[in-house]
Amino acid sequence: MEDFGLQFRSFFGLFAFIGIAWLLGPRRRLPVILIGGALVLQFLIAVALYSFSPTRAFLQSLTGLVEALQAATTEGASFVFGYIGGGTPPFVVDEDNAGGLFIFAFQALPMVIVLSAISAVLWRWRILEFVVRGFAWAFRKTLNLSGAASLGAAANIFLGMTESPVLIRPRLPQISRSDLFLIMTVGFSTVAGSVMAIYVAQLSSIIDGAAGHILTASLISIPAAVLLARLMYPPEADAAEDRSTEKIPTTVYHSSMDALTTGVTDGVRLYINIIAMLLVFTAIVALINLTLGLAPDFGGAPLSVERVLGWLFAPIVWLAGVPWSEATNAGSIMGLKTALNEIYAYDRLAQIGDELSPRTNLILTYAACGFANFSSVGILIGGMIAIAPSRREDILHLAPRALISGTLATLMTGAVIGALPQSLFG
């Protein structure tokens, strides 16, 4: 009975998040058909992927694929960095302190570079292009999107929020502000394939088949992102509708070698950016915690960033279906994800996952799966202005609002998972 009550609250939370987005928009008449279609599509994707043996087996196999890629990456990292990259250390290791040899920057993050290069080659070979075209067609038909918006949304399943707009670069100067906002929202509510392996490595200790869940989260966040974007920034009545099939540029890469080297270069930029962000934000959090520690204890414990964020986000994750007894811890994870980034949040989830129920761990895995954080706003603005400088004013105006809609979209995704029977994912 308790599980049913939590499922009902998750289902209610879906409409609460929709209501928040509507209140933050121009508050026009609710698009009932779009709301129903987006919700049905979210549940349909989740149930279809985990109810049928072939798709379930495919999702389970993704973790093995990630492990194989990690093993191959370790070979390269140990060749370049030696034992700090995962190679055999030239000294005897104390078993009790063996964990101290794991260096995140040299053993986990190099996967970003490898996957960036592989993704670029798969795009050049038109394998990813074929998949993206299929999703773009599905989104265009089911969610009534324009050609540019559907292609931009579909590309975000595999590419980053600054890489996917490149595919619709010729259309960016002309697309409506509503479609531009939609593409930004989808970018914030999904993650790139090049970083999925990092999340899998972080979450493997608390959730089985983490790779499948990460991919599923990106898929089912897109209908939520489309819905919330349309509520917060609906199309103008006199805007020209574009229902054409957007053509994917054939000159993204000129050859397989060009794709490989460009993918490596892009991956290195992402690698350096992640290291810099984690270093700076970790230092800032430590500095704030030191400052808060000067204040008297509150509730029998010192104040900290995690506690404050937990209090702020507790009601929000409660709406997604997290029990109130776990809401403060869960809220701190969503707060860290929004204030810092999802890597920091997943690291925190891995640390306290044993203190939370399996259901809460699963909800948070989905709810934290997105690029919606303050640093990503700067990354998105810089990347999109470089691609479409004529839309600078629109991009600067829309990006902060897209952070809100993107966060609400991932919370809706977490609520969808919470509303379904947990036996489906067991």
C-alpha cells in the first residue's frame, strides 16, 4: 500500500511540474493534446524498453559494452600515464589503502576522449546519423515538431548540447524563438554519449544496468522537455510553421580520419573543461563549507552546502515520489546537480546510496541525468552564439529560462520512473 501511495505521488508530481512550467510561461490555455501525448510517450518508452526481453537484454548489455570500452581506455591511459592511469604500480600496494590509487582525472575521464572520437567516426560512417534520423522522424510525428526542432532534439540523445545545434546551423538564424528555446531545453535535459560512461562508473555500485538507465533517461526526457518548453515559451500564433524534413549536413566530417582527429580534439576540450569545473567547484564548495562552519550548529550538525541545498530541494524531490524521510538527502543531490553538475551529484549519490531506498536511487538516477546546471548555461551560450551570432540576443535571453525548463523535465522523468512499478526494473 505504501508503494502505491508513493507511485500516486510521483504521478501527481508530473502534473505539479507541468503546472509550475505553465505558471512560469504566458499562462495560455493548456495544450491538453500535447500534455497527454508527451506523458503517454514517456510512459510508453519506459515500459517498452523494460517490458520486452530483447530491449531489456540490449539495455543490460550496454553496461558490458561500457566495461569493455573502459578496459580499452585503461590500456591507453596506462600507456600514457603509467600506473596513475590504471597500470600496474611499481611498488607494493597496501590492500587497505588501494582505493587511494584511483585517480579520477587519469582513470575515469579519459573515456570522454575515447567516446568522443568513436562517436565522430560512427557519425561519419552514417550509423549515428541513421539513428538520429529515425528519432527525429518519430518526434516530428508524435510531438508535432518542425524539421529543425525534431532533428536538434534527436541529436541531443547522443551529442552534446553545443554539438547538436551544428546539425541545424543553416536553420538557426531563421527558426522561431519557441523552437530555439525548445532546443535549449532538450539540451539541458539530456546528456551526451561521450560522458555516459563516467556516470555508469559512478553508479555501478548502487544500481544494476546503469548504462541502460542513463540511455533511457535521455530518451524519455525529450517528450517532457518538448512539453515544458512549449508551456513556458509557446509558438506565436503568426509564426511560420516548418514541417519540412531537415537535411543533415554531409560535410560535418570530410573523412574518417578527419572525424577521428576532430572527435579527439573535441574530447580533449571536454576533458579539460570537466577537470577545471570539478576542481574549481569542489574548491568553492569547500570554501563555503568552511565559512558556514563558523556559524553555530543547526539541528545538531554544522551547516554545509549539502544540507542547505537538501532543504531547498526536498519539497521538489518529494513531488517526484521520494519519501519525506529521504527527501533532504535526495534534495541535496538535485541541488548539487543544479548548482555544480551531474558528475558531482552522481558522486554524492554513490556515497550515500546505501542510506537511500533502491526506489529513491532509481528516481535520482533519472532526475539528475541532464546538463541543467549553472555552468552549462555559460557553455551553451558560448557554443550557440559561435554557431549563430545573429541570434545572440535571443540566446542570452532564453538560456537562463531553459535551465529551469530543463531541470523540470528531468524531474518529470524521475517522476515517471517513480510512478511505475519498481518490479518493472528489477
